[in-house]
Amino acid sequence: MKYRIIHKTEYVYDEPASLCYNEARLAPRSLSLPMFEQICLNWRITVDPPYNDYRERTDFFGNNCLYFTVPETHEEMIITATSEVQIDPVWDKDHTVPRADLLEREAKRSPAWEVVRNQLQTDLFTDSVQARQFVMNSPLVVVTPEIAAYAAPSFDRGRPLLEAVYDLMQRIYFEFDFVSGVTTIATPLAEVIEKRRGVCQDFAHLMVACLRAKGLAARYVSGYIETLPPPGEEKLEGADASHAWCSVFVPGPGWIDFDPTNNLIPKDQHIVLGWGRDFSDVTPLKGVFFSHGKHKLQVEVDVTRVQP
């Protein structure tokens, strides 16, 4: 499946900004995961007014990161990132069924979650050693007794890991309401659990926290998802948005993604920008500007399927 993504961010300042420094993680990764493969075919960014200092690097987690400066006085700034990616599901050995579709049936054959937790603690394989950092607390994901209590019903003693994770994903999907505007990125998970409302960032953080509460490695994934309009209606321009989900580490297969907002295993409609311990590691765009006033932010995203 081939997609074109246009991510437009507009800042409007109450008072002119004289200078701003920006860091962006808007270039999709090329990667191979147990359930799907992704290739970033091309990517570019435009900034109005133009930048004069531009540098690219790969961050600690392997994400594509760029830095740019807008030195001239401006009342608004528009950043447009355009990319094309190719996503293909990984198939079973007979190449008849996507592995993501088999996961629910195969979940009962996965090792017990305690076995995976213990193996993660003692394994000396490079992948397992690197995954251990995703067991610990991070700036926006701190395990509390309330989170541990919420996770507990999914993790009966001896339960197969993937079955337990699948159950946790379904519980979050059915027990929490997706409501925009009731939380911010600073909203603590305790409040999300109490109110049972939030958005994809909240649900991804909650699932990551629950998995870490059981000693498992879980990371936060930032990206996009293809959305389709109701039957008979045209898709509105700019109607898409950034998306977030989570991934759990299984020694051997590696990282397996779960989307609690949509109650599904990503296959070929999720586009990965990057991953980290939580949102703070993979913020799509952040920066500092010099001005006496405040600013307004508007984001428009279009994810369009490109016919071959």
C-alpha cells in the first residue's frame, strides 16, 4: 500500500516573533517489523518564512530528526512536511494470510508473560538488552498502584503474553471513550483512568504504563493512520490527524504493535514516524520563539492512498 502524507502546521503570533528555533520528527522511518514493513520513498519539508540553518540527525532511538531556525521577524509560520511511504503486511509462511490477522489465533501459543518478563531481565542478546530501557518509568509514563491495579485483570498467572496484551488492548478500547479536548499532553494518567476519557496519546500512554507495570518492555509509537469517510461521502481535506499507539517487546519476534484506540493490530494502514519511551521523545514538532505575545496553533493532516 502506498500513501502520501501532507502534515501542515501553522503558528500565528499575537505579536511578531523575532526568532525561533525548531526541532521536527516528521520524516517517516524505513523499518521492518513482525507484522508489516515500511519504506519511506521520499520526504521533504517547506517552511514559510524560509529557514537559514538546517541540520538533520538520527536521535537516540533511531528516529529521523531535523533542526531549523527562522531568523527573520514574522507574524506567522507555516511548516509543511510531505512524504510518500510504501507499507506492506508481512504474510504467513504460505503467503496467504497477513500475520497480523493470525495473531489473535496464535496468541494462545505465545510464552507466558512471566516467562517473557524473566527472560527480558536475564537475556544478553542485543535486542533484549536494548529493550530493557522501555521497562522503566519515563517523563510522561510513571507506573502507580492505580495503573498496576488496572493492568492486573489481563495478566492472570501463566497467561500467554500476546493473549494478555490483546485483552488489555480490548479493555482500554471498550472501557474508555475517545473525546477530544478533555485532556492535554500534561494530563496525568491517574486522571485519564478516573475520567475514562481521552485521545490516542492517552490510551497509548496508558497501555505502555500497564505493560511496564508487569515488568514488560513497551514503547510509544508516533505516526499516522489512514481514515476513511462514511460511505457515499468524500474525505474532507485536512481531516486526518497524528496518531499514537504502542508496541510490546517479545524476545525472538521483536516488537509487536497494538492500537488501543482502534482495537486492532497495525497491518498496512498505520504509518510510523518514530518511537520512544513516551510522547516527549517523539514530539512531531517543538521549538522556542521570541515574542511578547502568545500564539495559536493549527494542524492539518492528509493521509491519501496512492494508486499504483
